[in-house]
Amino acid sequence: MQLHLIRHPRPAVESGICYGQTDLGLAESAAEVAERLRPLLPESFALHASPLARARLLAEALGTPALDDRLKEIHFGEWEGRSFADIGSAIDDWAEDPLGFRAPGGESPREMAARVLQWLGEIGDRPGEIGDRPQFRHLFRHPGHLVVVAHGGPLRAIAGHLLGLPPERWLGLDFGCGQVTRIDVERWGVVLKWFNR
């Protein structure tokens, strides 16, 4: 099975703004990004997406997506829509505990990853858990290939989990806006075919 992970196109937001689950428009055409990506995708696939506009609009340009709230970006609570300069030194607390830190009123990266992996497990009727080496065969219960249009955080959780990386290393997976990554799930394991095309 081929799994294609696509990060949404560039959002219409000023640089330096914390936006997590803030529902933003796009700074580039979803239709143009879809046309650019289409040659990299299989002819037929099941399409899943975050319902936030920046992901949903691209997914709708590619087909008819199944939308799921669990594919949304991390919720930054009171930090949503604020500049990182305004948030100030509170960012240092996050840097000290990148997986466990929770912005006031928001969720931690670990909590975000848990909901994303719950979604991934349901695709194949077998829940995943952070830190567990995944069982790959369950994904073969899903017919055909999968395309997921979402956000950097959820895509890191999916890819990091499937590739068997410890959660502390998931932040090193830097998904580019409007780019696609392909992971092949084989009966014997998982192969990263290419990243950020």
C-alpha cells in the first residue's frame, strides 16, 4: 500500500503567528497545488483530510475527502492567533518538554499524536500508541492506496510512528507546505520512498 502524506498549501497568515487550529485561508491556489501534486499520486486512492480550510480546500481539489477532526493541527489554546514575540519566554517551557508541554487551554503534542494515531489505527481496525513499534499488516485491511492532507504535527506523528522513530525524533520530520511524502507499507515493514516532493 502506498501512503501519501500531503501538508496543506501555504496559509494566509503573517510570519511569526501561532495558528495551530485557527482556521485560515490559503496564500496560494489549492487548485494549482493539486495539479502540481497529481502526477505524484496513484491513479486511485482513498482520500482523508483535516477539516480545517487550509487542508480541506486542497483535498477537495484532489477529490472527495473523508474529513476527520483528529487530523487537525495541534490546538494551542490561548496562544492561537498570537505572535510568538507576544508569547515571549513561555516558548522556553515548550522547548524544555517538546512532547508534554501544553499551552494554556490547548493540548500537548503527545495528546495531538494520540488522537492522530487513534485515527490511523481505525483505518486498519488496530489502534496505535505512541512509542509502540507498529504492526504493519493491519493497514492492508484498507483497500487501495491512501492520501492524507493534513498539517505538520499530525503528519509527523503518522510518519514517525510508521517508520518506528522514537517520538522525540518526530520533530525532525519537517513537512513542507504543498508537498507530498510517500511511505510504502509492505508486509515486511515500511519504506520511506521519498520526502517533500
